[in-house]
Amino acid sequence: MKTSNQHRHFPGNKDDRSPPSQVSIRFLDRRSIPEGESFMKSRTLLRTTPAPARSRNRPGHPIPHRERAANSSPGGIRPGKRILLVDDDPTVRDSLKDVLLAEGYVIIPAEDGQQALDLANQSAVDLVLLDLNMPVKNGWDTFEQLTRDHPFIPVIIVTARPNQLFTALAAGAGALLEKPMDIRTLLRTMAKLLAETAAQRLARLAGKQAQFHYQPATANQPHNRKNL
């Protein structure tokens, strides 16, 4: 296959619209979204075919069985799935790491975007949890390069930055979960994206019809293991 050299455009926050207020996860069809100018510009620059030489991004080797987390995701433990966890906040990073290790995932932590890109080039990665507000290389720049180099890796945007829904849709992210977030929703979303086919992931990046997972911040919830 051949890959287009065009880069996707990421509209700024001024073009974003405020997300819906529902607190349950939503599955959005892009065709139901009003065609804003910034959204259309972004779609026209999305590539339609993957880079061929990225076969290292396959499921990793199985790991020993670990104790199931209190709020286990449907389908049980998924041994060997390698999660690139990118967040500059060590408290968030460590808390998520503990939860996901208990679910049987292999965790590859990164504290900024550049480190995340380096790790993705060195190790097999099955899914990325990506913060936006980071030093060295911000989240959207990291997303653009990551999906250009590794188009088969699904990416979940996990952020406290508001008004990112339309940017995430246009960019081809698999999900947008706003902080503070419900851990059970995170685990369900991860399971759904990991179960997708390569064709489904490429369709999303190309701006075609695909499921998009969105969870607004869980308002007025105490900070605990269920909410991070």
C-alpha cells in the first residue's frame, strides 16, 4: 500500500463546539455531526491508506495472570495487551497504571509526547492513552505523528482540556474521555477499541463512518479508584 504524504490539520479550540452534557458514553456517527468548516478541512486531509512497514505494532507476549481489579471490564483479563500510557502527571499515570496492571495489561509509561513516540518506535503497542497538556511535545502533535507512523494503533484521548470533541472527531481518535473519568467506562472503551479490525481503524482515520466513543467529565464525583 502507499501512504499519502499529506498531514492532517487539527483545528484550534476556537473552532470547537461545546460537547453534549450527557454523562454516559456515546457512540457518534460522523455523518450526524454538522459539517463545520474546520471539520471539513480536517477530513479532506486525512490519509486513506496505511504505511506498510509497521508490523511491530502487534499484540505482545502473554504475561502472568494478575488479580482482577475491583471494577473489572467486560470480558475479563486481557493478558499481553500493551498499553502506552502518556501523561505528564505522575499521580494520574501511576493510578492508571495500577488499575490497568490489575486488569492484565502490560503498561508502557511515558511522561511526554516525545518519549511516547520514541517508545512506540521501540516497542510493540496495542493501544495508546494520550493526555493533551504535556511538555516537550503536546498531545495533538504527538497524535498526528503517532497515527502517521502507526496507523493501526487505536488512540484514546484522556484530557481535562475542554471543548475537544470536534477536534478528536476530525483527527480520527478512537475515543475522547474527559477527566475526571469513570474507570469502568475507560475499561469498556479500551476493550471495544482493542477488538476492532484494522479496516475499522483505518476507516476512522480516513474520516469514514466509524464508532466514536465519548465520555464527558464525571461532574461532582469524589476522586477515588472509580474516578481518575
